[in-house]
Amino acid sequence: MTPTFTAYLLGPLVQALHRDHPGLTLEVREMTQDRIEAGLLADELDLGIAFEGPHLAGIAATGLFAENLSLVVTADRPDAADRADASAASGARDRRSMPVARLAGQPLALLSEDFATRRHIDAHFARHRISPPIAVEADTIQALTEIVRRTPALATVLPDAITDDHPHLAPVRLDPPLPTRRAALLRRDNAYRSAAARAFTRLTEQVVRDRGYAPA
């Protein structure tokens, strides 16, 4: 899978797989989407979790959910009125948006430029002619969440779903929002699908539904 999914999707997937199929062994590799697709075509991988879009010939993609990116801040920040609050009635998130122009003076901690997510963020900033000060660059999402948790003056931009299991973090919608990306389960077209691969596919679709991610 591509790196952002290891931060919020891998844990629930492994939990479900171990619960329903404790005899299976799962090998997880974190890599770029082009390497995933090459590995699938070479029969080195059974399945990949990445994004919809142009794919190499021979790759079949099944849409999983829509991934939204937002500004992510510590939940203890004074401007918490802009953050996500859990609704007691439905568990839905009630968020006020922040104009993207306000980020011009907001110090950020972001993934390094090697990541597709960073390039996605930079392109959005460029479209709106802003250049927020980059205080920290990191090559793991865990590093960013820990930095933002401990440094309230900093914010990051990450998938909303990362905050679901991090109560110390809160997402803030940007206006205009970053373009939605669509997560997809990838496999080699017409490849043999083992019973384990079929079971993992079903579990992935079930976990996505259970966690309430927006349909692809």
C-alpha cells in the first residue's frame, strides 16, 4: 500500500483479518504506486491499495472510498472552534471551514516532496497562490502527528481519517478543499486469485463500510 494508508487503514484491516482468519500470514509492503503496479504485473504482489487514476496496462482497480485531506491541528489548540467535534447524536463531524488563504502565515509540518500526497498539497497551494512557511518536513506520518500533537503552533495536511483514531488531533476543512482522491484496491487483471486474496478483498470492503468512509 502507499504510505498514507498505513497510518489509518492498515490497523483495522489486520485486526479484521486476524479475527476472521487467524491462520493467515499477511506480508505488508509500503511503496509508491508505480512500484505496486509493477509488482502486481510481475506476480510479486497479490493486491495493492493505492489510488484510482491512470494505471499500467493489465491493472484492474476496484474503487474503495473517497479520501479527503484537511488541515490537521492539535485538539487543544485555542482555535478549536474550527476543529472537528464529535456529534453526540450521530458521531458525525461538525466542522467549520477555514479559507485556504489563511494558511499563508501558518507554519506547517508536511511530508517530504518525495510523497505523492505532498505534491498533491503543493499543487493545491500553487493554484491558490499561497506559500505557507514549511517549518518541518518528515518522511513518516507518525512523525507529523507526534510533532503537531506536541507543537500547537504547527499544523499539517493529512487525510481526515487519520484523526479518527487520534483524539488529540482534529481536522479543519479548507475552503476551497483539496481535490478528493479515490482509494482503490489494485490487482493484476485476469490473475489467479487465491482464497486468501479473495478473503482479504471482502474484509477490505467491509472495513471501509464499517468505518463510514465516503463511497468512491
